[in-house]
Amino acid sequence: FYRGRIKVLETPSVERVALDAPDRKAALFRLEVPAEAFKPGFYTCQVNVIDAVAGKFAFPRLAMLVR
């Protein structure tokens, strides 16, 4: 999680070895973070996805507003 260019929280890595939703070709995971880690404001959540077998990667980002 970033606030501007400053990293405010990083979660442990999650390793998936199988597809949980084969019809969507997707591996599922749940992310839980402590609410007290976030002061009011805008944040960006970046998820780093690395497919070592295919040699591909992606870095999707989601916006989050804490009030």
C-alpha cells in the first residue's frame, strides 16, 4: 500500500501453486490488513503477480480512500 510515493504497508508474500478457479484461469487469495495502519486519505494498493513458469508478470493497482 502506498500513499503517494511512500510505502505505508507491505504484506507477506502469498505463493499459489494451483488455479483455484480453473474456469477463469485464476488463483484466488484474500488480503487482510490492520485498519489502524491507515490514516484518512488516498492510497494505492499494488499487487505484484509473478508467473515464474510462463515468465510473465503484472502489477495491477487499486485506488482506496480511507475516511
